[in-house]
Amino acid sequence: MLLQDILKTLRNRNGFTQEKIAQKLFISTQAVSKWENGSSVPSIDNLLALSDLYGISLDELVQGSPFFQKSLTSLEVNTI
């Protein structure tokens, strides 16, 4: 599942409007809308705030998003 879908699902599941999320995070409603339509991604600070708000870990919040996933085999390892 894409991050934008995760954010929208969690918001709806918890009965929040985009405006309520914006108020709780001290951001604009437009920012929440952009996250949910995929035109931008929340900052790490906002991801942490969202994970606290929804009572889930940061890993749980972003795990379904390919934007944040990288397998260990795809990471470049520097050896000395």
C-alpha cells in the first residue's frame, strides 16, 4: 500500500477530517491533502507526529510505502 493510501485510511479509520489532522499537527489542510493525493510526502517530524496520533510505530506507518522501503541487498555497503 502506498503511503498516501495508508495516511488516508488511518485518518478515515480514526474519524478525522483533513482539517482536524492539520489542526493537530499545526500545518495547512492543503499539506494533508497533498500527502493523501501523493503530490508530497510528510517530513520526518510530521511522520513521527502522525505515528503518535494514530498510536502506531513509525515502521508500521511507512512500511507499506515503497517510497520508504529499501531492501538490505539494495543498500550500498562500504567496506574498509
